[in-house]
Amino acid sequence: MKCIILARNMDSEVMTEVPLFYHLREECMNRDIPLVHASTKRLLSRALEKFPYTNFVGLFFFQGFEDIYRNMIQLWKTSDSYKLYHMDQKSLFA
């Protein structure tokens, strides 16, 4: 897994299942996988041509889109999402 994109308007069921969401977040931090909050469920579903709406998407392979991926990660690192993602970290250097 290279990156996980979460919808900003995730279902309350996903968020209330605390162990599920926080376990995913913890695993992403341990494996250095970006967890990006972007887009909405509707737009993620349209991009994937899936129904019902999608809460999150995992990116495994993005050959040909390396520049777009690099730009997305650069934007993510300057966002509030990145700061919140690392808020529980004990050290800035961890």
C-alpha cells in the first residue's frame, strides 16, 4: 500500500468504530503510509465508478502518475491534515 485517501465526509459508522479507524491510522503511521483526507465520498465513488459511496481508497500502483502523486504528498505535508495525523507522535523526530 502506497497511500490511503479518506473522504472528508466519512460515514459515522466508520468513525464510531473506533478500533477500526484508529487501528488503520496507527498501521499507516507505523508503515509510513500517507493517510490523506481529501475529496468526498461521492467524488471518490465517481472516480472509481463504484456505488454505493466509497469512504476510503487505497493506492497500490500508480505508474505513470508519479508526478501527480508527488504533488499530492507535497500538498498533504503542508496541510492541517498532516499536522493532525502526527499530533499523537511523542517527538517531532519520530
